[in-house]
Amino acid sequence: MTDVTFREIEEMDAIHGGLARRARAELGVTAWGMQVLTLPPDWDGYPEHNHAADAFDPNQEEVYVPLEGSATLVADGQSYDLLPGTMVRVGPEQSRRIVPGPDGLRVLALGGAPGTFDAGAWTEIGADPPGAGQ
């Protein structure tokens, strides 16, 4: 039996009036957290938050992967442009806020607890790719 789960984003379980889609649960992912956020143009409702030990979703670093539109990630007074083709990682203790641009933003948010994933050696910067030297 094939072990593949396929879903269209628009058909995934929506929460917060469609602002978030439960991508992790829809795909059956158990190794990391994953949601798709669709934020309206110039929306100011995205909360400043972190994922520190006392947060509602504790001890997670997050990676944001913009799929459509644009936004600014604000962390400690520094701004980072979120555009398709970029990615940004934010540590668990870091307070952050996303401010969507004039076209809004659709972003894939990935989360996981540091130290729980066993990365393959080939994924490290400068390492030989799989099959090299064989």
C-alpha cells in the first residue's frame, strides 16, 4: 500500500475564520508541527508571541516559508521581508510578529522542539551528498 497523503490547502480543516489550516493533522505528520496561515492584506491581528517554556505551544523553533504575497517579520525591533523564495527560522524564546503586506500573505509555518530530530549527516553544510564517493 502506498504511504502518501495528498490534500489541497483550501480543503484542509480551517480555524480562526480560515486564517489557519491544520496542515499537520490533515497530512498525518507526526515528526513536526505544520500549519498554513493565510493573512489578509495589511492585517494587524497577528499576535506578538514566542514559544518559550511557558507558551501555549512551548519549546518550538519555527520556520516560515512564504508561499504567496508578502509580509514583514518583526523581532526585537528588526524587520525581515517575507517573500516567496525566502525562509526564516525563529528560536523558541524569540518574540515575533508577522505584519502582512498589501497583498496579504500565505505562509507555511513549520515547528518543532530543538534536539528531537536526528538530521542525516549529508544535510550539514559542506557535507558530501548521498552516494558521493561510492
